[in-house]
Amino acid sequence: MVFLVTLGLLALYASLFVLVFRITWGIYYDQSKIHIPSEIKYPGRVRLYHIITLFGALLKIFVKKVGLHNQFKLVEWLFRTFTPKWSPTLTIKDLIFDDIPVRVYWPKTIPSGKRRGVVLIPTGGGIIGNIGISDAQCRYIAQETDSVVMSVAFRLAPEHPFPIPEMDCCIATKHFLKNAEKYGVDPNRIVLYGECGGGTFAAVVCQYLAVRKDLPKLGGQILVYPMLQSIDFNLPSYQQYHSVPLLFKKQALKLATLLLTGKEINVEGIMKNAHLPEHVWMKYRKWVNPDDIPERFKGRGYVPMERPPFNQELYETIKESLSPMYSPLLAEDDVIRQLPKTFLLTCEYDIFRDDGLLFKKRLDDNGVPVTWYHLEDEFHGTLFRFRSWPVEYPTRKLHCQHINNFISSI
């Protein structure tokens, strides 16, 4: 018996040693592969953030190994479980808007009239986003701008792929617009807000509602480093910053196609632009074209690339990505010109930078007022709000103040 116990303990220690060794080696190997440009401030903080995301990836692998088929549900549960709803300055309620769960935040101060409203669509690419992951940002905006903030708990891929998450956001926002006064909000002063995947969804919802004649017009939209197109994944920024944290090109396309199809697919052909036939490629060159990227953004290793042979099977798998409900940059001009004034934030060291630049051009061309705020020395995810302020990126508060100013102008 003693021998068996000793043998078991030795096996346990050996397993722990192997696990620690693999994690340590994985971090070292991963850190050796990433590229952090010298111009980025606080590179140590960027590496810390990347290690956090790496642990998330290792957790995902572990959860899969032990037989939990949806590892993203664990992340959702963690955020939801450890998100307190009590606040000394806000009234926070979970509600249902036309069968869509939402969370609404009201400042406890007494308003002089109807407040402005902010619809915040959580980040996470439609896969891990939920009201827990956006809770800290919702509280911050509600308090700093004295606004009523509503966050949408849309259904998540892969169980609920495109267009279900996007439509959930559209339905919940439509309900908020129609019933704004019930929640103490001026229906003509509602702004949509989204970061990363939430920014993509915000752009989609804004276009969906812009053409509606039976609803109040949105007061504005705030898009923070969104992905906006599925045509060209070799625009300058996709080439230049494909391995810059916190979002790598390959990782981004894996998540984007998981949202679109509900399954994991090989994205190597998409990364090379083999996913579109010639006639589709030419049709959208008027809106997605590296020639429209200002020359000052084309340094740092950008080389125009010839497209590889067309992959018909890949096209059939992802052709729904051409819908403006998935790629809002591809909306027609008569939709774009009806959009409200826009705050657009881009980061230099971000693969989605050029999506933002091209969208800014479309807004400018169609007479939509744009406030463009470009962060010359920062990266994708720099505005993510943690609950513990020492972990947050040091310049986050400065940049968020510009967003707060835009909200306050609505």
C-alpha cells in the first residue's frame, strides 16, 4: 500500500513537473515568435497582456482535453460569475428586450431631464463576448458621461453562428430605441459603442437601423479598432503587423470564420486571398483597395502581393462573409450616407488598422461627419478595461476621455 501511494505521488509530481515545463517552454517559445515594434510604449506591459492571452489559449486546450466541447462557455461563465452587480453609484438591472437578455446601468444621480443612452456591444468576436466581459467598461461610461448604458447578451458562436449574434444585437437595440423614454433616455440621443468584434457588430447594427423609417435616428456610433471587411487580408496592416500582439492575423481569421460558419476551418488560403473569384474581387476593389490607403501607412515591409489560384471550395464555405451584415465596409452608398456622425479609433500596430482607414474614406466620400482618432504608437486591445487599474495599459484613460467627449456631444 505504501509503495502504491509513493508511486502515485511520484506520478503526480512528475505530471506537475511536465505541465510546468510545457507551460514555461510554451511561453518562452511564444515570446520568441511575437514581434513588438520598438515604437510601442511599455513593451513589458504588452508582453504581460500576451502571456495572459496565452494562458487563456492553454486553458482552452486543457478544457478540450478533459472533454468539455465548448471551451468558450468556460470563459463566459468566469466573467459572468465574478461580475458583481452592486454599485454605490449605479443602479444595475438584468432585463429582457424582445427575448434578448440585456444589462442596463443607470446613474443614481437625479437627472435634469432625459439622459443620453449608450448601447455597448461586448467585445469577443461574437464567440466569448458577454455582459460580464463588458461590465467594467459599461460602469465607466455610465459614470463618466452620466448616460444610461445598455449591454447586449447576444447568443454566441459556434452554437449560434452568423447572423444570429448580429441579429440579437439589432433586435435589442431596436427595442431600446422604441422604448427609450421608459428607461429615462432621450430616443434622439442614443449612441452605439463597440470595440474590436463589438465594433464590427456596432457598425452592422448602425447600418441595419439607419434605413429604418419607423425608429428614431441614432445619435452616433463609436467604432474602436473594428474588423470591417472580408475581401483583402493582405492590405498593408495585415502584412505589417501579422505577429504583433494582442491579435495575430491567423488567430483573427480563425475566430472570424468560426463566427461565420460555426466550425473551425483551415484559414491558410484565406490568409493568402485565395477565397474569392476574380469577378467578386474586382467588384469590391472600389471599396477595398490598398491604393486608397494613404502612403504614409505603407512602409514597414508592405509589398503588393499577387493573388494565388482561386479556391472554389473555400469560397463556397465563406461566401456569406460578403454580406454587409458580416462585412459592414461592403454596404452600398445609399446606406453609408444615412449613418450618424462617427467616432473611429484606429491603432497603428493593429492588423485592422486599414479596415478603419478604408471605412473612414467611405464615410468621408458620403458626407458622414467623422472624428478619427489614430493612436500612432499603440496596438489592438490597448483600450480594454480591466477591473484592476494597475493591469490596465497606462494610456487607456487618456484615450477613453476622447470617447467620453464624443458621447457627451450627443
